[in-house]
Amino acid sequence: MRRSVAALGAVAAVAAGLALASPTAQAADPSAAATGSDPASRERAFAAAASEYGVPRSLLEAVSYAQTRWDFHPGHSTSGGYGPMHLVDADLGDVDGKGLGEASTQPEGVTDTLAEAARLTGLSEEALRTDELANIRGGAALLAAEQEKLGLPVGAGSDPGKWYAAVAAGSGSGEERSAAVFADDAFTALTTGASRRTVDGKEVTLMATSTTPQKGQLARLGLEKARPGVAECPPSVDCEWIPATYRQTGPSPTAYVNHDLADRPRSPEITSIVIHNTEGTYSSTIASVQDPTRAVSWQYTLRSSDGHIAQHVLGKDIAWQAGNWYVNTHSIGLEHEGFAATGAEWFSEPMYRSSARLVTYLADTYDIPVDRQHVFGHDQVPGTIPGTVAGMHWDPGPYWDWEHYFQLLGAPLNGHRSPTSTDLVRILPGFEDNQQQVTGCATAGVACTPQGTNFVYLHQAPDAASPLIPDVGLRSSGAASTTGVSDIGARAAAGVEYAVAERQGDWTAIWFNGTKGWFLNPATDPTAISVTGSYVVPKAGRTSVPVYGRAYPEAAAYPTGIPVQAVTPLQYSFAAGQRYAVADLTVPTDYYRASTFSLDTPNDHTDVVGQDRYYQVSLGHRFAYVRAADVDVVQAQ
């Protein structure tokens, strides 16, 4: 018979060499996300909790890996996600003092696992939120309780394969397919093994365990077979249809919100996927896309706590999501719950995995290449004309883990290396160890809490003390870029390919927004890899060529009744002697005319296709377009 929780907790804490941190101590130092300062403390916590609650240790570690990759998230999202066991607080209120709580508007289906863990362990919710051992004990208690409820064997030495249904229940999903996918993720980690140093410096190794998951147990949970509705999602995710507002807002046919009807991918073609973050909570984001006074929309919203997906706009239609009409017409937008300046506190492993499954499905459906030229951040979308450049968005920000995301997409960014190429590099600094200085996340000018970042800074000279390069689109004065969290002016992002301008010792310079940008790239610890591909140069005799934020047709392509759209160059210089990596040689040249609510309006909802050709290039942090007639394409050597 199990001894009392309090007694077992005391034994486990002593045995593990860990003491539960007091709420007072945690309040004094909110950055103290875990108890135990040594790298092995998380391993000991797993061992102690597994022994205490009769859960196979390898299984407990595998479940945690599938939820958080063993990281200790502080759970600032309104639907939870605390600690390495991702304990969800569905009645969060305002625990972090940021006014983020929305207890009265929590979406259906969010299970309050934090409160249940507190009931099972006798520990306070504060301890479960902030203490390493307490949190892992809470996760173990939940697994064991579910296993007992299912009438299945409990014991640290039991066969992990007989815990399949309990693990699936731990997904928090009420839909059978997505619960099974979570369980499969955990059992994949269990049978293949994993090893990682977490963001807070804890070393965890999961040895591969041979077991056969008992998938037939899943029926015991009585979950939904599938959600009804018209949502366009893969069967492996929990997805529902919550339509965006589409209505007239006045007597004029041009007064309407909040997207446009179309017939994609027949015309316009769908070529890309834009990754956003919401800069708001899941509940407020859903309210926004349904608000008839808001002229914004996107195709999908993903919830932080569990990766749940809501679709709002059909793939055939055009959402108003990227701040660039040309990009809107050719892309699908995914909003991820969270705040760019907070990063990993919101970008949860369930959300990354769900997003990757959705992107894989969309890429297969619309034949979109899975690379950083076609799956990109909102921060990479160019301004349309010089006057819009400075106001473009910067999400998902410096803390979105592109390298991990592309691993989940099955297209790792370290692929297609070229040991002999000297012309092109792909930025690949790592993420967790690449803690670049960032400021202004909470207070202007104040350093942000260190965490992994997805970029390298570019300097004006091969010297770390040299100023950062300028971005004339953000500062027309030509002043140097800054380390401000939203300042992308001197950031070369992970996975993006650039043309090499020069090399000096451990430093490499790339062409970036019309200037040379230097970054540290030592051979012994490189932050970029050499790759094959192409770049463009101005045609012979040209001193410079214009770059554009849209690939619009030539004037002759427009039929009578459709206004010709100006082809306006951006303010960046592409001078002779410079070169830029080609991101896409098959850019559509078109303008989708949609300015009225009704599909029956003459000369509206029409795709104007031109003969002029453009290439997409890696101009800076944002991409841009160049006319094929202005440049030559050169195969990198």
C-alpha cells in the first residue's frame, strides 16, 4: 500500500538531494525556475518521482520529453504549461502580475492538470509551478492516477508499453487521433532514446527502451473519433473550424471584413507559409478574428498549452495576415499563441509539434518546398514600398527555434552542406547555446533574460566591438542597428542563405541590405555552413539594380477596368560588385484584384498575370524581389 504523499515526498527529496523551494524564495527570484543548481538535478528528480509513484522512469522521462524536451517553462500562457511536465493551469488568473489571466474565457477542452496534480500530491500549486522536483512529482502522480483509473498495472518496474492509454490521456486532447499522436511521440522518444542539455543547463539522457506500446488500450479513454466541421487539417492534430468574420460593414461593396474569396491554388498559386505569433492570448486571438470591426485575419491559430488548432479561413481564400498583399495572395498564415519578447515561455513543444504536422500537411497539399525560403517568419516579409518598411512586423521574433522546428518538419537545416563551396552560407548558429544579447523585452534598454536565439549579429567590421550594420529601411539616417528585441536590422536568421562578400580569419562577411555584414564564424565552432545554390549579380554595365517588395506585373498586363499597380523599388541598394543568394527562381508575377465583397463584381476577384519575371533573393533579414531582366544568375562555387 502506498505511503502518504507527504511522507514519500520527504523521503524522495532527501534521497534526491533536493529541497522544495519556498514560495517566498521563488517570489524573490522569479528566474529560479528549478530547484537544484547542478546539471544532474533533473535526472535525480525523474528518478525520485518515478520511484515514489510507481511509474517506469524511462516512461516518465519520455512523456516529459514529448511535452517540453525537459525544459522548465514558467507557464505564462493563459492555459498553462508549467515545468518539464507541462502542468496546465486552466484557471490561471493573474499569477505573474502581467494581466494575462483569462479564467472566465478559457477555451473548452483545457484540462487543469496543475490543480489535479496539487490534489494528488498534496503540494501547493505554487510549488508545482516553480519547483523542479515538485513539478516532476506532479506529472508522475497524474500518470499513475490515470493508469490506476484504467485498471492497468502500476509499478516502477512495469512494462512501459502497458501505459499507452495513460500517456495518451496526458496529451490533454479530447480527440482520439491527436491523443494517439502524442502517445506515439512519447513512445518514439522512449524506444529511440534522447539526450539533451536543457535551456537552464540540466543534462538529461533517456536510454532507448525496448517495448511494444499497447495501442489497443486507447479505446478505454472514450475520446472523440474526429471533430466535426470543415477544417482543413491533417488527421494527426486536434483541429476545429472557427470561421473568421466575412461580412459587409456598410452599403458600399468595398466595405467588408476580413478576408477575400479566391480560387487558390488554381489562381493565385500558393507558394509559402508564414509563421506568426499572436502577441495576445489564444482567447483574445480567437475573439479578434471573429470581430467585425477588425480588418485582420489568418488561416490558423495554434494554442500554446496543447497545440490545439483552430482554422478560420479556407486555404482557397486569402487572409489579411502578412502586411503585404502580394505575400497574402500566395501564402497561408499560422498564428501561434505567445509573445515574441517572451519566447520559450509560450512556444511550447506541443505547439511546435502540432504546427510542424500542419505545415507538413499544407506543404504536401499545395506542393510548397519545406525550406526557409518558403516557410518563413512574418519578420521576413518585405515592406511593399519604402514608406511601409519600418512598420512591418517582427514576429515570431528572436526566440522562435527554427532549427528545432525544421527538425520536426523532417527537413533539418544542417542538410545539403557543401564542403567546397565558398560563395554561399546558411546561417546555423545553434539555438540553446546561441544566447545573443537582446534588450528591451520588458523595459527599454534593459537586457532581456538570457535564452536561446535564432540569429547572429552582423557588424560593420570583423570585430565584435564594431558597431552593428545599419538598415536604411528602419533608420533613414543610416545609424547603426541596435540589440533591441524588435530591431531586425543586423540579424541574419537561422536557416537563411546569404552570398559571401569576404572572409578574414574567423570572420565571414555577407551581403545584407546593400552592405557588408560581418559575423564570427570560426572553423572550430562555425555559426554558418557552406551550401550549394545560386546567387544574382547586376547585369554587365549596370551600376545598380532596384529591389522590390512585390512581384507585380508590367503595366501592359492589366485589362481595362483594373487599375495598374505601381512597381515601386524599395530604398535598399543593390550595386555592382554585390551579390545576393537566390531564394526562388519561380516567383509568380501577378496581382490579385479583390476589392469588393461580392464575387459577382465585374473586374474583381481577378488574377492579373504578367510576363515579367522576378526572383526572390535573401536581401537582408527580410527577403525581396529582383527583376530577372536586371540580373544574371550565377551558380555558386
